[in-house]
Amino acid sequence: MRNQMTDIEMLGKLVCQLSPNLSFTMLEIGALPIDGQEEPFHKLLDIFPKSRVIAFEVDEVLCRDLNEKSKPNIKYFPMALGLADGDQTFYETAHQMCCSLYKPNEPLLSKYNAMDVAMLKSSSSIKTMSLDSFIHNNDIGSIDFIKIDVQGAELDVFKGGVKALQNVVLIVSEVEFIPLYVDQPLFGDVCHYLADKDMMFHKFLGMAGRALRPLVVQNDINFATQHMWSDAVFIKDINKISTLSSDSLLKLGILGFMYGSFDITFHCFQIYDKRENTTLHQEYLRLGT
């Protein structure tokens, strides 16, 4: 496989020949930049210029700064999405990336190396809004893709976004395997809920965790003997992909390619070609995937 960012541009050109007005509406929930790295799906804004990213982060100053620096088709909103509209406790931690609507599970965290970043610093009341309310209030329309990382509150956001999930073809969600936050939903809870919404678990994008104190394994304070969290990919139920609209088939094919699931791309394009009497899946194979 060649460089994926180069190949996604080539794939995008093929798709644009068939659907020149194709566009993605993508949500980035928990948009704190980490190490200045751009999310891979932001590349789709260049390939499909009518696309947009709607991003959420609780820090108003950060959102203002990001809105000044970012591409015009990315909009950052300073708000917390949750289960419902209302007030909720927000737990600020030692590092901003670990802040959550769930209280850090300090007795558990204290047993592992390098988890001081998630220790509680302060708490306050914050207004939350459900995803469905936000989409309705801002006339957003159909959502194609969700990337979410809100430190244990992912299931709450999904439960508050039942309508939003209806047309989503791929989700990348952080999930936890042990309760890093008190009473937080774990991977199994998220997986079960999304399965009921026709979104099936597909794969993990890596695995992260820590080792018990005081031992430092392989001289690496972040070495994981205990798997704690990962980014999980969920896709439209494989048995129901054929029910997707033609545009949604193209979108799932492109997103699958972006996250390394080249077979999903081929599967979607085959269905599209049979329906539209085109040869996209054959052109895709010629890219050398």
C-alpha cells in the first residue's frame, strides 16, 4: 500500500468523476488538538470542497483561536454535548485532555504509572446540549461521520443523538475497557447501544494503557500491560450496507479507505457499480490497493 494520504486524493478524483457534488458533513466531538496533528478526515475538506466539519470543545478561548486559524469549512463550537439539555458537573483534570462529565476514578488511576494527568483539579457546573438539539437548532441536516473523544461520556452523546445517528456510515469513538471515570460506560456498553442503531463494531485503531506502579516496564513509563482505552471504529451493519443510498455507499467507501479498511471500500463500490452501472470498483483496484 502506498501513502494513504496520496491514495485518498487519487480515490477522491475517481469518485468526483461520478459524483462531482459529493460532500461530507462530519462531527468532531472533543476537538482539542493533540501535538498539533491534523485529523486524517480533515483531508476530505480539500478533496470534496463542499464538505464541512462541525467541531465541539468546551474551552471558549480555544474555540475562538481555532476558528481564527482553521480552514473556512471547519467551525468550532464552545459547548459540551451530553445526554440532554441542562446543567451538569464538569470535572477539570490536571491535563486538559482528560477533563470529563464523569468524575475521575482516582483510587484506580493512582495504581498505574503516568495517570496523574487524569487526577481531579476542580469541578464546576456546565450547560450541556444533546446532539439532536444542536443539529435541530442549527439546521445542520444529515450527518455522515462522527469522530468523538469525550473521556467516558461518548455513550451519553450517542443517546442524545438518536436522530443524528440515522444516516451516519462510520464512527471513530474513544472507548475505555476499565472505569477510568466513576460509573462511566465501557466499550461493551457503547458497542451494544450502537449495534441497536445498526452500527456494528469494526476494529480498534491501536491500543493504549499503563502498567501498575511502581514497576516501569521496558524503561517506558507509558508501557501498557493493562489495556485501558482505544479508538474503536464502527461501521454501518455489513448486512445493511446494500440499503444505503448511492452517495452513502461512496462516503462509506472513502471513509473505510481512510481508516485502512480497503475491503469495505471495494464492497461499497461493488454495490454502487451494480446499482449505477459504473466501474468504480475496477478503477479502485487499478490504484494498487
